[in-house]
Amino acid sequence: MTRILRDDIVLGRRVPGSRLIEREIAAQLDVSRLPVREAIRTLVSEGVVVARPRSWAVVREFTQRDLQDFAEVRESIETLIFVFAAERHDEAGIARLRSVYEREAAAARTGHVEAARLAAGEFHEVAAELADNEMLCELIGVFATRLRWLFSQHDDLEAMAEEHRVIFEAIAARDADALRRIVPQHLASGQEAAVQRLVSSEIAI
């Protein structure tokens, strides 16, 4: 249940500001209201849903300040993750990362938007596992769903996949110095895409 609602939000099926009404969601998915209520609570803790007292929970509407705060925290953590992944991966791990990248690239080339965006998020998640640091995994777990949401704001899917190819090759080559240069640039690209989409939506309103 949580995964279904999370994917709906991350992929834009439930737009920012839309209400999450337990009875309606339960009826749509043919379940009781309890798992829906628990899923909403989880998504509140993940930062993509806002609970309003004596009212409906709503999908979070991110602001430019939210994106800035996110970027400031994310850059240092994710750079460390990719550097550690380069230093600590084994053959099975790098093969898994390659598989995710190839799936993303194929989806981007053929215009499968949702598949490409989900794989882009998974690329970062697998890298976090390869970093083999429990503390870093805990930290990125705090904003993992917001990270996936950020990827959903990027429309140039082939460019995103290309950036991941460059990062993958640096990890495979264990080139930590290159990653310290590449990763901040990659994160800034995603940040800019999110800001541009946010500004466009504000103008449209």
C-alpha cells in the first residue's frame, strides 16, 4: 500500500496539493482504510505528504527553499556515497549497478518515462548499498523518497542516463577523485530541473 501511494506521488499521478482521502483511496484499491492510514503516516515521515489537523492529508507542495535545503544536505552525503561505492564495490555489486543503469538508459531511449525515472532513483539506492556504510544508508533513508521525487522532475531522461553512465564508469574504475568532481555537477543538474519545473508551475498558476 505504501509503495503504491509513494509511486503515485513520486511519478506525479497524485499532484502536489491534492488531498489523500482515506475512504476514497481504500475504495479505489479495494482495501480497508487501516492500511491506507498507515501508508499516509509513513509518507508523512518521508516528507512527501503533509498531515493537516482536522482535515485531509495532502501531497506536499515543495518550495524553492525546500529544494535549496535539500541540495545543501544532499551534496555532501551523496558524494561520499559514490566515493565509497567506488572504493568498496565487488564484482556482484558493480554488475548490479550496471544492470540498473542499462535499464534506465533503455527506458530513456524508448520513451518509457516512469521506468526511466524509477531506475534513476534505484541507481542512487544501489550505490548507497555498495558504499557499505550503515550510517550513510540511514541518513539517505531519511530523504530517499524526496530524492525519487526530485528525479521525477527531470524531463531530459537521456541526459540523466548519460550522467549516470559517466558516474558508473568512474565507480567501476574506482576513480574517487573524478567522482568528487562529477557528482556535485550531477546533483546540480537535477536541482536545476526541479527548480525550473517549480517556477513553471508557479507561473502557470
